[in-house]
Amino acid sequence: MRDSDGREVVVTPTCLRYETTTEAARMVGLFAHYRAGFLPRAGGIEDQTHRYGQAMAVIGAHVAFLEELRIKEMERKQRR
């Protein structure tokens, strides 16, 4: 299904927010801070918990994938 801008969207019968854990939602919320260079603990990336590092890597990979899809969609629209 596509939204009003023609972007591909996922439609579910329930809100996905309720399908995740509190910790996962918290990590997604922290990702914007991570991307801006802010870390939850003092020090550098090596001073963060392993779980935090793993979460940022997974979320970052998904965000990069979605950004790539968005760019390809924009390029496809420009060729029309």
C-alpha cells in the first residue's frame, strides 16, 4: 500500500508500538541522540554497554536501508 505521497507503507491491524519491548522502544528513542554524537554514559563508544552498541548498530543498519529506499524512490520519481 502507498501513502498520499506515493511512499510504500506497512499496514497492520494493531499499533506496532505495542508489539515491542520497553527496552527496544527506549533504544529507538536514543538513536537520534547517538546519531548526533551524544552517548548515555560518559566517555566514548567503548564506554557504553555492549547491548547499547548492538542496538545502535542494528537500528543504524535499518535506518540506512530505509534511507536508501527513500533515495531510490526519489530518483525513480525524477525519471518520470
